[in-house]
Amino acid sequence: EKTVFRLRVINFIKKWLEFKCDDFREVELNGIILSFIQNLKKSQFEKDEHCAKNLEAALMSDPPSPDMQFEAPKSIIKDLPQSLQFLDLSPLELARQMTLLDHRLLKQVQLSELLGKPWEKGNAPTLAAFGHRMEEVTYWVAAEIVYAPMLKQRTAVLCGFIQLSE
């Protein structure tokens, strides 16, 4: 039972090392992990030496690249009119395009921006940019609804945003 628990802890640390989140640039944490690896090498358990080598390899490896390459789906809009209005767009295509814009921004978020609430101290620039984007979308939705001159048009715009959100 101790061996299973021990292997789970080692596996957790290995996964943490693989995704680093810049945590292991700190001298203190790096020293703790190196000390842990050295203790594993001296351990009496036969699997610990193998685990220590795996942890060392994970510590020395580069983190996975956040740049995931993908091809954007093809647009389903055939011909764009000269003056484009919100209601002229397909809700599906607009949702796809908005998702692509959000994805481009969110894939830049570093794991370190999600740990320890750095946004409270202003230390999460990508999350702040995404928050700003959400504010812009909120204002855009409100403006589209309010600027429609007639109640029937405002209702149509509101229904369009409801479709977009589905």
C-alpha cells in the first residue's frame, strides 16, 4: 500500500515537472526537487532509482509548446455584402470566428497565470487581456441591441444573440 501511494506521489511530481508552469525556475523549489531525486536514488525500494531517472529527465526537458498548430475551419459565408450588419451573419459562423479569436488569446495563457491568484496582483497579463476582450464583447452586444432603431429590430438582434450563444 505504501508503494502504491509512493508511486502516485512520484507520478504526480513527474507530471508537474513535465508541465513546469515555470515553478521550477525558483531556486528553492528546484533545490527541493533535486534533493527529493537524490533521496530516491538512495532509497531501498527497487523502483525508486528508475523513478529518479524519470524525474531527472522530466526536470531537464523543455515544457510542451503552447503553440498548438491547427487549421481554422473554412468559412461558411459565401459572399460578404459591402456593409455588413450583425443580422446578416450566420450565428454559427460568427460563433466559430469568435471562438477562434478567443482561442488565439487563451492559448497564450501561461500556467503560472492560473496558480496562486496572480491576477489579484496584476501579474496575469494574458488573463487580463482576455477579461478585456469579454468586456468588449459585452459592450458590443449591448450596443447592437440599443442602436437598433425600432423595437422589432431590437427584438431580432436580441434573438440573434440568443442563437449565437446557443
